[in-house]
Amino acid sequence: MTNPFLPSIVLPAETIEHLIRLAKRSLESNDVPVAALLLYEGKVIGEGYNTVLRNSDAGGHAEINAISDALRSLGVERFAALDRSHLTLVSTFEPCLMCIGACINHRIPTVHYLQPKTIADLLKERKAEAMHFIRRRKVLDQGIQLELFRLHPDFKHQSGYSQ
């Protein structure tokens, strides 16, 4: 069933074929077959597929791996200098909260996916997110993290730290 509130786009056949090839690589290690491409001006600058089981890595999601691949291939400074309006992440499956966070953190404004999550799955994720905020606790402030931030040469303290 198509969600009338989600606008659809058509991806080039070669993009879909690239995603399928990558997703199948996940199956080699029995990982969930999800793949992602990070595009800049329509060209692939990073690719990834799920490697959670293969690498025993909680962050080994396809989207994270695609962003990491772009950072490695371009370098952090060059990646940071890209015009964000031309960045698009394409995934075979709607990204999880961790991967959405990575897109936000790396200022990737556009995300496309082939398979959306069900409303039930989205509600389950949002419930888990809400419970995180309810259960979180701040340790009494000893100024430790602020002092660690100040050790970094690029730290600029305003009202708080943001990357």
C-alpha cells in the first residue's frame, strides 16, 4: 500500500542495480540485506551495506558505512566542505534512528529509500526514543567534559558544545 503523504521519486536503474549488488554482499555474513549510497550531485561518493554481524559492529549499518566510506575516500575536510544541498543518501530500507542521527550529524539533507517501514515499526522506534529520554540521567556536573572539549584545538565555547 502506498502512503499518499510520502512523495515518490524514480531512481535510475543503475542506482538500483548498484544497491542490489551491495545488499547481496550483506548476505555473505548473514547480515540483513540493506545497502546505501551517498550521492553528491548524483554521483556516488560513498557506499555501504550492513556489516553488523560480519564485523561485530553495532554501528555497521549500510547508511553509516556509506557515510564512513565517503569520509575515508574524500577526507574529513573535503567532505565537510561539500555543498550540503547536493548530498543525498539512498538506502534500500528506511533508516533507523541511529542512521537518521548520522545524516543529521553529517548534514545530509535528503534521504531516499526503496522500502518504507511500517507504521507499527515507526511507532515502536518512537516509543523507544521517548523511553530513552525518560530514563536518561545526567551525572552531577564536575566540569570534566567541558575541560576535555577545551583540550581540543578547534573548541569554541559558546553556550555549549556542538559539532
